Amino acid sequence: LSDSTLLRILAGLGGTPPELMGNPALIGAVLPVIRADFQLAIDLSRSAVTPVSMPTDLLLGSQDKLTSLFEDYAGWTRHSTAGCQVSVIDGDHFFIRSQTILVARLVGKKLQEFALNEG
């Protein structure tokens, strides 16, 4: 993608702080990292999967424009032989910023459950 196309995509996703988007020198410095992140996601989506024997928990934003429960869930289920649970959280793709406490509680609860089952 060209820099301008990548910047339009980032703006559309809404997760890049305006201070970064409005600073040409800074955004120019981080675009290679963002581009590498996008490439990594593409490469991982195409790679062979060795499933783990632990259940997975998928957190999705209810207004996420980038992922879809119905389209992406099947892809996530292939990563575990023990099932995949989904929690839909109010927010967009970057819901972790607006729902930090809720996400931390969900992760903490899962870690406690794991510790109890392992102990």
C-alpha cells in the first residue's frame, strides 16, 4: 500500500491518535512499523496452524469494522482443540482503550479459572 492509502485505512479504523496522524515526521517514522504489523497479520492468517489443547477466548468489539464474529470465528476455532469462547464487548476494533477495566476483569477471571483448574 502507498503511504496515503495506508493513512486512509488507519484513519478509517479510528485507532490512531490524532496527534500522531497530524504529525508528518512522526507518522513517517511509524508507518514502516504499522506496515510490518499489517504484513504480519496477513502472513499469520495464511500460515499453517498447530492447534493448542487449551480453550481460547476471543474478544470482539460490537461495532468492529475490521473483524466479524460470523466471518472470523471459524478461523479462530482452528487454533484450539478445546474450543473457543467469544465475548462481544461494546466498542469498535480498539475497544480495549474504551473498555480497559472490563477487558482486565475478563482476563483476570479467565486466569483465575485456569489457576483453579491447574491447581
